Amino acid sequence: MFQAESYTQQEGIGEVPAFLRLGRIRIYSVLGVPPNTLGANNDYALREDGAAGANTTLYHKEANVWNACTL
């Protein structure tokens, strides 16, 4: 069951991307390919300027590297 205390939200400030935390996972909103310094393994990034046909809209971080997900 979803509990209010299990998530937090932060809005983007300047160059800092916005993120939504769901338990231990964060979902970032980014422009361009997310840098490997952003986030932790098992986080996700939604690319605002990505093209769905090119599989550049959703990224998953594995082994400290962001990988484009096939949609």
C-alpha cells in the first residue's frame, strides 16, 4: 500500500534536475543524457528532450551507468 511518507519531491533549481523519490528509487527529470554522477543504481531518468523512436526518453542506471530503455 502506498504511504505518504514513502515519497519526496524536489523541484529543479537552476541546473539541478527535479526528482521524485519512491521508496529507495528516484525518478529524475533531465535535459540530455543524464550524467553518470547523477543518481544511484536502479534510479530512472525521464529525458524531457528525448525522442521516443530513438529510445532516448527513459534511462535506467545500472552499474553506475545510465542506459537507454527500449520503449
